[in-house]
Amino acid sequence: MRRKPNYRPQNQENPHKINDRITARDIRLVGDNVENGIYSLQEALAIAQDLELDLVEINPKLDPPVCKILDYKKFLYEQKKKQKQLKAKQTKVVVKEIRFGPQTDEHDYEFKKKNARKFLGEGSKVKSLVFFKGRSIIYKDQGEILLLRLARDLEDCAKVEQMPYMEGKRMFLILTPKK
């Protein structure tokens, strides 16, 4: 089997069939400078050549497949630009963790509360946890009181996403920033 001289297989870099690589006999032609309708492949290629543009298969799943006459390199550039904009608009959720013991002193509590306020101001979620070591598990109620106190102290800048819950030897509280 002989290959055409300018044959390049369809891959991630070049996801569309263009010009001679289109295999359908008839195509549905759409575009700015052409009359929309169903054309034979040769007619569409001739129109694209007259306009000095490329014939690009946009939707191969339809019957006949949809093709468009356009500048392919410009089309790829605009698609990459759109992808970049969509990626820039996505917000990544960052979860910061603050750890307490069941008998955390007042100064340590205030310091960690100040850090939690800073994290919430940056737009991060705060996962505060009380860890129980050894026999300190008998102070579950103190841990829950500590987490609820933190939620109450930060209610001006945060809302509780999940109330305190136990998981193994740890008790968690999740706070999200207010908009």
C-alpha cells in the first residue's frame, strides 16, 4: 500500500481531517464565504482552493460529515486560546489543615484561629482537626467544643461546610470562606 507524500496520521496534535485526508464522498459545507449545503468532496476542495483556505472536517459523526472552509492554523490557534481561557477561569480549591489537641491552650488557639482567618481570606477551605492520642480519646466532648468555638469565632468570614465528625482518632470540622 502506497502512502500519499504529504500523509500525516490523525493524532492528538492534529485531531481534524483536512483537505485530501477527508474520506467521505459528499459533505455538508458550512462557512463564512460559501453557500451552505451538501457538496461533493471535489467541489468543496475546489471552493477551498479558490479561497486559498483549508477544508476541515468539523463533525465526522454526522451523515454527511460537516466540513468548514477556514484557515486551519488560525482555527487551531483560536482553539488553544479558548482552552487557555477556560483553564484560567477554573478555580482550584485549596484545603489548609489546622491541628489541635483536645487540651489546646488559649494562646495556641488564638494563633491557630488567626491562621485560619488568613487562609479563609485567601479563599482556601480550612479543615480543622482535633487529634486524640492514647487515652485522650475520653475527651471527645472537649474536642467538639473546641471545634464549635472555632466555627463560632470565625462565623464573620466563614461558614461551616461540615459539622464536627469523628474519623478514627480524629475529629474534623470543615470551614469554607464566605463570598
